[in-house]
Amino acid sequence: MLPAALTERAAQVLRHAEDRRERIATAESCTGGLVAAALTAIAGSSSVMDRGFVTYSNEAKTEMLGVPPQLIASCGAVSREVALAMAEGALAHSRADAAVAVTGIAGPGGGSADKPVGLVHFALARRGEATRHAEHRFEGDRDGIRLQAALTALGLFLPPQPT
């Protein structure tokens, strides 16, 4: 059972994509398919959801999304550059109009001074538009970080909310 907040956000994304007549894709690393799971848990999502890529390993990012191995080697898998390449790769390897990418460190291990646990990079690619990037540092345990990352990734599909 997915948390209600995640299901509600996914339903908003599906309605928004349907209104725009958009098909969407996901490219996920640290969330391990949680974003795609939230979207596909909703009946009728097949009218909007094209596909989800779970690219947990560096090899998967390269093989499935076309992320250059040199980019991963030079910037690290958890980086702005790799998030952008993942989102753009998801578009290139799908029939989607928009794709979101997530790469980060959910913990409890794997962090460093430069890239601490909770650091997550996101990207949203839309056909005909510049790819957008966002970086967040989340607090909490592994499940909490993954949930916050999934909510944030879904939110990128939506128009910015007035502050």
C-alpha cells in the first residue's frame, strides 16, 4: 500500500498530463520504481504512462538510457549532469512527451562529505523545451528519503505553485 500523499500526487500528475494530452516516462535510481509504481497504481494510468526505467546501476543508466559512462565516471551517478542525461535518455528511448529522472543517495550508507545521504538530483525533460534540474537534500531514514524524492519527482510534472 502506497502512502496517501504519494497516490494523491500521482493522481494530480495523471490529470495534468491527460489535460495536456501528454504521455510520460520515469527514469529512477534511488527511488527504485516508486514513482512509476505510484502512477501505475491508479486505474486508467495507461492512457498517460508510457514506461518506467529503473536504472539502479551505472550500467543500467548507460544501457537503458544512453547515459555516457564517461559522464558517470567524471561527475558521479548522483549529479546534475547524470540526472539531466537520464531524463533526456528516457525521452529518447520512449514515446513519452515528458520524462522525470531521479538519482540520489537514500542511505543509510553511501554518502560522503561532498554527497551526503539525502542528496537527490532531479530532472524533467519535455519535448521541445529545455531540460530542468532540481537538487534537494532530504532528512530522515531511507524510506523517508525515498518517499520525499518520489513526491518531488512527481511534482516536477506539475506547473509551479504560486508562493
